[in-house]
Amino acid sequence: RLEDARLTILDVRTDEEFAGRTGYPCDPRQGHIPGARHVHVQDLFAAPGTPLAADEARALVGDAEEIVAYCHSGSRSALATLALRAAGYDARNYAGSWHEWSRHDELPLER
């Protein structure tokens, strides 16, 4: 569904992870899912445990009909999904995240 304009893939890892300049040794490839938007998970929170207000989240993330968030292993993206849902988005967590995606050579990546 990477070509589905209604779907926003949201990478919530660090800038360095998103760019493929750093990563975890357990991941055979570094980079990000093609077309993914990047918003660091911490930027979705006003304070620890306090998601951004809906208007602030929309200013950061933009309009999206459906969002799938991912990180390295699904933990940060789970937090992001909670914040996105609190802002009114239809959001899901890609639990396998980059740890899973990077293992499949047939899946594309960008750097």
C-alpha cells in the first residue's frame, strides 16, 4: 500500500536512523520505508505522557486519512500511535517496524 495516497507512513525514529546514518547492528539494512514522513516521537508530546493538542499535532503531521507509525522495534511507534489517536487520527502501529522491514531484501528502502 505504499502507493496509496490515503496512507501516511510515519517514521518516528531519530534523524540519524531515518537517514540511514546509524542504526542497530541487528538490522541488516539501514534507511527508511520509501515515502515515509519523519517526525521524532518526542515531538508528538507536549511533556512526558502528555500528547500534543490536536491542532498542534495536525500542524506537525499534516492531514492524513490513515497513519501507520514505525520505529526500530515498535515501542516508540506504539507511543506515537497513542499520541496520534489522541489527536484524532486513524493511526496504527507497525509492530515489526524497521527491525522486520530491514530483513526483507525484496522490500524497498530509501536513504
